[in-house]
Amino acid sequence: MELLIYARKYDQADAILNFMDFYRILNMKHLASDLLDKGLSPKQISEAVVAAIKIANASRIETNAHFMPVFSGINHSVIEDCKLSHLGYGLVLMNADPNLSVVGEFQVEVLQQYLENSF
């Protein structure tokens, strides 16, 4: 959830942007920190998120619709996290450390589905 800062007056453009952020976040069902349960370290997750955002930018994908920085609570502490759409989650997992079996399995599954649907 995004924190709002109190202001006496809100610009109409700000209100529209806030509404759009709220709407986008409804479609973001994943957290980057969910990948901790799959065996990724915080550093691996962070590097994968950065790589995924670079790919989204290079592909002209609207990053605001797939990646949103948030704060999460884990083990009684607050961490920087990222809300992810299905596409964002897939991009992060696809760009994570390929030495992890969960990453390799995901990459093979995606490629198999692509090949089945393409030919």
C-alpha cells in the first residue's frame, strides 16, 4: 500500500495519478519477497527485479503497471519490497539466478509452453 502525505490541497492531476496507482496495484497479486519461499536470497531477488525492470523498459512495457515499490513486514521488521503483476513476477523469476532449480524449471516450462503454442 502506498503511503500518502497530507497536503491541504491536492492537484487534480495528483488525484488521477493516485487513482491509477491504486487501480494498477489491484492487478499486482505477487510480492518480490514471495520468492524467499522459493529459495532466493534477498540479494538475488533484488538483482532479478532490477533486470526485469530493465527488460520491461527495453520492451517498452509500462513498468508502473507491473512493478510498484512497497514496504512489507517480515519477521517483525520492515523491508523494501515490490508488488508485481503476473508478468512482472514472471520476468523477475525468469531473470533470477539460473543456478537455482526453481529458476531453471520455470524457464524450461515457459519455453515448452511457447514451443507448443507456436508450432
